[in-house]
Amino acid sequence: MVPPPLRDPALVDAVRVRVTLEAPDGPAEVFLLDLELVDPAPAHDDATYLSALSPVVELVDTPDGCVVRIGREHRLGAHSASVLDVDVSLPRPTFRVDETDPTERNVQHEALEAAVAAAFRSVIDWFPSAGTAEIGHDEALALARRRVAEASPEAGAARLSVSAEEHINGEWAVRLVGSTPAGFEVRVGFVDGHPGTTQVRRIGTGEVVDSVGAE
């Protein structure tokens, strides 16, 4: 049997980036970038991704630093493909609480979100052939469940129900809850409405009564 031809190892067909803020009991918040490329493109070297993500790491003050994993998966055969995975694991930062400035926690969290969004924009710009079409309601809900399953497999995303949803400027904000009041707040398209960007935040019992998107 003739072995399948090898693809150019410098090219990729998909790029996936995951930034996880870890709490003692599991992921507290996960940012996901998933790009499916129409045409294979150069993968870029590790230093390029580390440079784009360094502003995120700098915002999380930790004496132990962080772990960044960069890997490739190659599928051979009739439908050969190559996927690049970048995984960043950080301890969830403790947002300072200033009684004289009740908005400080929001400002700090927004700064972290903005840094992740900027890093994702850089990666998106490197791969212009990735799809950017806005997604509809049903696809957004299905994608929200899929992203929760990726971020927290133990949550049983298929059993979660939608308790709130909102669609603004291409972004879908979806709240998924289970038999207990706690659940997940998912923002599909949180970076400029790009459907390949998702933020998954675990929420506690005191947050589910708030409006979608509130801190």
C-alpha cells in the first residue's frame, strides 16, 4: 500500500487558542478562539503567539508564572489536515475591592478581557481566510453548549437549559443553568462579533438573577 502524501508541515488548516483562568475548584473563566481556515496558511513560530499573549500574562500577577502549551496535530490520509493548538493556563486573579470605588473590580476585569480580545484579534489577522460570517440564533445556542463542554466537560452541557439570552452587534450572550441556580455565562462572538471567539464564565448562585452580560 502506498503511504499517503505528506502535507507541507509549515501549513495549518485550523488554529485553536485557549486562555484559562484557573480557580482551586476548576476553570473559572475560559476564552476560546477557534479558526477554521478556507485555505491552508503558514503556522507561524511559537514566539509569535507568545508575544501576542504576553500582555494577558502580565495582567495576572503570579509568582509561579504560567504554563503555555503549543502543539500540532496532523491527520493523514484522503482528508489530511493540520491543527495548531495554543493553550494558556493562568491562576484566576483576585480582583481588588476598593470600597471607595465600587467599579474597580469591573475595570480590572475589563482590562483582562480587553487584553485577551487584542491577542485574539492579532491571531485572526494572521489568518484572513478564516470564516467571519455572523451566526444565527440556533447555531449560537448550539455553539454556546459546545464551548461549555470544551471548557468544563464535567458540567454536562447537554443537560443545561437556557435561562437568558441577548444578541447585540453580532455577539450572543447566553446563560446556561442546570438543576442548581449556578451555571455558565457564554459570550459567543465577544471579539467584534467574530463567531470563532467565545468567553465562558462560571457563575455562582448570586449572579444568575442579574441581567446577561452584567458583572
